[in-house]
Amino acid sequence: MSDAPQYPVTDAVLEALAITRRGVDELLPEAEWTRKLARSAATGVPLRIKLGLDPTAPDIHVGHTVVLNKMRQLQDLGHQVIFLIGDFTSLIGDPSGRNATRPPLTKEQILANAETYYAQAKLVLDPERTEIRYNSEWCEPLGAVGMIQLAAKYTVARMMERDDFTKRFAAGTPISVHEFLYPLMQGYDSVALKSDLELGGTDQKFNLLMGRHLQQEYGQEPQCILTMPLLEGLDGVEKMSKSKNNYVGITEPANSMFAKILSISDVQMWKWYELLSFKSLAEIAALKAEVAGGRNPKDAKVALAKEITARFHSAAAADAAEADFNNRAKGGIPDDIPEVQLSGAPMGIAQLLKAAGLVASTSEGLRMIEQGGVRRSGELISDKGVKLDAGEHVLQVGRRKFARVLLS
């Protein structure tokens, strides 16, 4: 790098660096990235920004969009975004953060997931400025000889420095040889794409550094790496995950999305602003100062919920979701409630709540009645022995659970 031309670090370059660093966990090496930005600004040649995703599941939640948001910010700076679908590496299975070998998916599952995944990712990225690639393009032609030559460029000792491999080896948990190939193949993607920057979650750092190493082995300028923090879910503790039911899906209904975001804590809200909002850091700082000065934090949370809901639906849908939430808070009945048909009239209220799926058991239904948490058509039910006759009944449990029951 010492013989490379030195390009001026202008105010525009420093602004691009600040945008790059926003909300990141690590940017390595930052000095190299600054030089790349300066070169791009001076020459007009966009940098190549790579994000590789193995489509092991079809759906995306807002936690996944943390990295996609960063891609969009870099895209808006004029750089070339490469959305890399790991159709080949998915056949191997990424061992990152796992304590057991993950069973690989079939080619058909991978391609079906990839189609759905990118359709959702386009809600964040600008599809007109996104290059879509599949790593089977260069991985399959490698063949056995190419794979062995690639494997020769990294040692087993270095591979065992990886945290999850070290723990599994110490615990006597099996590590299959094919798992060593995954980081090699991900690193080779960077060689094939000549990437300047690769993004990933904090759990991908080893694989991202592999790309730098292999690019140097192949005589290329090494990429920089950028890791994004993992977003905690609605509980504010665990990483957002569908399996933990603490997620906000980007394709779920607007009303549900808005209400879920409004349920996060006031403290957690600011991290969501930094990682998910498209507002500038100056705007967020001003809003935070207003809240610190006495403004109701709910105002800021509503603004965040509307911004994210509008992004994945529309501004009108976000407004309607806010109105629906306020209506529920006042004891009103939303329009889009599930309809359930039941027979057995007359039926005891606790049994009816269970049959309608509003509570897990009749005992929970009785407890909710005792606590004043059950309404019929907006009217509080306090009598645990009440029975409802045939007809239509709009039932509510708590603030958010509703059902329109057609009882016969």
C-alpha cells in the first residue's frame, strides 16, 4: 500500500467514513477503508461492497435488515452493492456459532428460499443498483483439483483458532472436515468478486477475515471488513429470532408491526433508531435531547414505529396502524380481527375464550376475568359463570387479543 497513490481525504470522504461507521461493531482496518474511499472519490470508480447470504430460511425479520440497511447507506453513497446468494456454500452449511454439524439443504430448498429472501431484501436495497450473484458460478467450476489447491492456502492450526471450532474440539464434539471448507469458500467469493468491503454479523468475523487472507494469496488488494451488531428482539435481551418469538417480521401486517415496535423499552428504542432508522445521526441526537428535556419518549417511539412500518408497507398503512393502536388503547375494536366459528351454545365464557384461541386454558381464561382483562363488544365481563348464547360475539383479552366468534 505504501507505493499506491495518495488521494486527498476530503470532507466528503470523512462524511462517507462517518456513514460507514454508524452503528457498526468493527470496521477493519479503518485506515485502509479511508484510503479506498478517498481513491473512489478522486477517480469516480465505485467500490465493490459484498454481502453474502445463505438462504437457509425464506423469511426476513428486522434484525436481518441491520446489515441490509448498511448496504443501502453505502449504495446511496454511489458504491456498487453485490447481493451474493450462497447457493453453493449453503450445500456445505455454515458452522458459525454452532455446536453441531448443520444438515445441508437441498438445491431446490436453497433456490426457493433465495427467491423469497431477495424479494424481501428489495424492500431495503435499491434493486436498480444491486448486482445479484450466485457463488455456484465460480465454486462449481473449481472441481476437485481447484478445491485442493484452495485448501492448501490455509492451515489447520489457523482454522482451529476459530472460536466455535476450538470449543467443539475441547468438548469432544465432532467437527466434520467439510466444515473447514465453508470459510474457505466464503473467502474465495471475495476473490471471485474482487470485493473492497465485505459485511456480516459479528459471528462472521472469522469468515470475513478469510476473504482478506485469500485475496492476498491471489495477489489482490485485500478487502476491508465491517461487522454489524446483532439486534436484540422485543424482550431486549435475546438476539431477535423467530424461534424465541421476539421478532418483527418485515412481511407481517402493518398493525402488528407497529404494535410490536411500540412494545420495546425506552432504552432499547435508541439502539433500534441507530441500527434501523434512516434518520441522520444529527436528527436522532436532537430527538434524544428533546426526550431528555422532558418530551414524552412515546412520541419518539411512535415516530420510529411509523418509519419502519411505512418502509415495509406505506405511509398510509403506518397512519392506519397508529390509529388502530390508539383505538385499541381506548378500548376500541380493530377492524382486522380473526373470525372463529364455534358450536355448542350456550357456552361458558372461559371455555369460549379457550376454544377461540384467546387463552391457552380455561383456568387462564378465569384468571383473566378475575383481573378485569376480558371484554365482550367493549363491555367488561366480571362474572366467571356467564354463558354466551348463539350469535356473534366480539371478544377481547388484554389489550391486543381479539376474536369475532360466530357461536351456534
